[in-house]
Amino acid sequence: MNITAGAQVSSLKAYLQTPGQMEETFEKLRRIGYRVVQLQWINPEIPPETVAAALSRTGLVSVSTQDYYQEVRNHISATLKLHELCGSRNICVSGIPESLLTEEGCLTFSRELTDFASQMEAVGRVVSFHPRVQEFCRFGGRSAVEILMENTPDSFQLGLDLYHLIRAGEDPQAWLRRFRGRIEFVHFKDYRMDADGREHLVPVGQGLIDWEPIIRACEENGVKWIFAEQERWEKDAFLCMAESLAHLREMGVQP
């Protein structure tokens, strides 16, 4: 299988607040078996040089970063420096500004993202967009995400979080087919519901999502990386990441 299992480090935000915590977290992920990561929610006061050095010492490779669009724009120098030091190329942004969450607003945001992607392409980077549940709202039969993707160039990527997609009532296999060639990575995040209707995030394979057909669709449609993600835990966070990786391995996706 030509897909690599990785970790979205946003899952461990509480353990990324000091350089020492961060490096210990990277080391624990390596011991669990992860080799590839996507970087998000590391304390922004930690310099890119410190992050890159910790990755190198622990043997991890970052292939992407992610943050809210405006945060990336506000800290673009640090973002680009981190990518340069890590040798990574995919800058993932999230969040359509609430003021633009209309059909016309999405067209405006598409133009802004196109300009930003062009600027990043000039320095060897590719931009992807990570939609959340609310951005699958529809205008005239099309979701906000579809409007963005239809009005950006083919080089603009979709960072597809399958939890958000499924919670929005969408079919992940259909989206993977439709945007084949524009999805380098996906997030695998699982959940269950209790008797009172409350949602609980759980390790991959321990919730309601049937991952095996989704993995086949990922493989068929050119996805390179599956990142395990779980920002809320009801037991040890690192045990959750270990159990997610174990399930991915059972389904044939290796780190």
C-alpha cells in the first residue's frame, strides 16, 4: 500500500508548550512507531529552528503544517522558515472567515486563497484547505467547500478531515473520487455517541466509522498520508495515539 500512517501532533497540544515537552512528545511518538507527522498547535513562541532540531534528533519527519488561515498569514515568515528547515511543502490552512460564509463570500475567499497559493508556489510550497463541519453548509446546492475547490486552481489541495466530512453527512468515498489528485493527506479521527447523545472522540477503529472501505478509496485515489488525530481523550493521550496506529497497521497502513 502506497500510503503512510502519520500523526497529527495537534492531538497532543497540551504536551507541546515548552521545548522540552515538545521534544519528549516527539520522542514518545517515535517510540510508538510513528515516523511522519503534521505539525499544528506547537506553542508559537518556540522558534522554527528549535522545532526542526527536535524533529531531527527524534527521527521524525514533518511533511505538512496546519493552522487557521489568518494565523498562517500573520506568521508566514515563521511558517516558511519551518518548512525550509524541515524540507516539507504542504501548508494547510483552515477556517473560512464567518463574514465570508455566504456564496459570494466563498467566491471572494477562493480568490484570496488562489493568490496566496500562487505566492506559496513561487517559493516551492503547496497550499491545502482543511474544511470543518460548518463549511459543508450549502448555497444553491453546493457546499462552501465545493465552491472553494471549484474556484481555485488544480494545484490547490484539499486537506480532508474525514471526521468533519462524515459529521456533515457527506460520503468520504465520493469526495475522494471527486477530488482525486488534489488530496495528498487525510485525517482519521473516530468518535462514538453515548446514551445521552454526547460525542466522545476515541482512537481510530474504536468508534462508529467503518475505515476499511475509506482506506481502499484513499489508496485508489492517490492519498499519500493518513494522519491519526484525536484532540480529546478519556485515557492517556499517547496510549490513544498508539491504539490508532495499531489499528491502521491492522488495516495495512504502515508508518
